[in-house]
Amino acid sequence: MNEVSIYYKNKTKIIEELEKKDYIKTLESKSLIKKLSFSKDEYADIYFHTGSVDDKAIEMTKNVKKVIVSSYAARHELLVESKVADDKVSVIYPSIEPSLEKPKSARIRFCEKHDIDPKRKILLFTAKNIKSGGIKEFIQIVASLNYQNIQMIVASDTKQIYNLKFQLSKFNFDDSLLLLEDYEDMDEVYLASDIFILPTYTSFFAPSILKAMASKCAVFVSANNSAREVVDVFATMENPNDPSTAFKVDALLSRKEDLKLIKKQNKKAASEFTLEKNLERLEEIIRSV
């Protein structure tokens, strides 16, 4: 295959794998010295777009051969702003690497480690930024549930959890809330959980939704997040404060067979977004360049 050049701001797993190919050349950002020398701009064959659509993103989109984005929402925005041909921008969702461990064994180990009754239904929330991720809304949802036999888990870094503790003083969760700080084995947490709820305010695709689905969790995510594209209507929250979410979660918790079916369907759906399959899709796009 002929040499193909790529450009990106943020390195993802799929880019790491792509850079192992001997026909791939990565273009670096133009340095200040090169900018001052007025040297001719060199554009990549393929541009991996992430983040907001700024002038640089529009410039790259207009001058490369193909653009890769992580959602159809991002594709639509980029097409509208750059006014390039529709077939120039392709979607490849974030890649996941499902754990080979069975959820049942991970759950037993996790519950023993943290002294949790394994018969409890485990509701998980995790985000790098728990405020924009919707921690307040998650707590409100859980506090509104009629179903009582639950275990809440909130996982994030130490600073995020430290700040959260002050907000929890007005709630009386007792032992039904477990806070995890910088937890090393997040695969174990996802696998042990029953429902993952992310009432996020962010629009960029939340890979944690795919991770939870692959770990055999039911999921709920706000409609403003691009991850809504991979879930069904039932799993979509109209907004982070959607009052119907608590009713939906209650319904799932009280219907064991429905929860079991959704968890199974989610695992199957997420299997389409493995690193291996996404790399195949990407290589097909590269061959068309």
C-alpha cells in the first residue's frame, strides 16, 4: 500500500494501532519557527477530528482527502461549518476492548472486596469531570427511586471524590453509597454493575457508554451526548434532569427478565465497536484515499 499521511490532536487506541503500520506517516503540528518562515502548509491525507469545530478544523477538513469523526452529530456539525462534500467525512465510533472475564465472577470478587450484598442491584456513575458528567442529577435520580435494594457506586479521581463528599452531607445513603477514588481496576467495576447512568451535560461521545454496554450493563445517557446514537430510545434521557429516568430505572430494577434481556442486547450491540472491527473499517476508508 502507498504511504498515507495522518493528522490528529488526540491519540486514541485506533490511532495507536494505525501508527504501527509501515505505510502510515504522522504529520506533526506546524511549529512556530515553520509558521514564521512562511513555508508551504502540508496537509495530511486523513484528518482525525476531535473537539470543537474551529478555524483550524475547518481548514484541515477542506484540505485533506478524508476526515474521521466519532459520531454522526460531529459529522453533521463539521459538514455544515466546512461546506465540504458529504462523502469526505466518515464516522468511526470510539473503540472498546471488552474484558474477557465473565461479569458474574467479577461481581462476586468486587462484592466480597467491598462487603456488598451481591443481591443488591448496583448502579454506577463514573466520569473524569463528575460535575459536567451529571453527578448531581445521578444522585437525584437514585434518591427518587422506589426500589430500595440498591448499591450506588461513584468512581472518579481523588480530587473529584473529595469535593463530592461535601455535597453528600444532606443525603442519608448510609452503606448504599460506595465512593471509589482512582480505582485501579475499572473493568471490574463495570462488570460488577447492573445499570450505568450518565446524565451528562457534555456533547462529545462518552466512550464509557460503550464500555458499560460491553460489560453487560443497562445504560442511560442524556440526549445531548453523541453516545445516544448507539442506544435505544428507552435508554435516552431527554435531558440530564429528565424526570422520567427514575421511573425507567425503577421499572428495570423490578423486572428481572427485562433487565437481563437489555444487558444481553447491549453486550451484543457493543461488540460491533471493538478495536479490531473499527480498525477494519478505518483501513477500508484508507484504501479509498
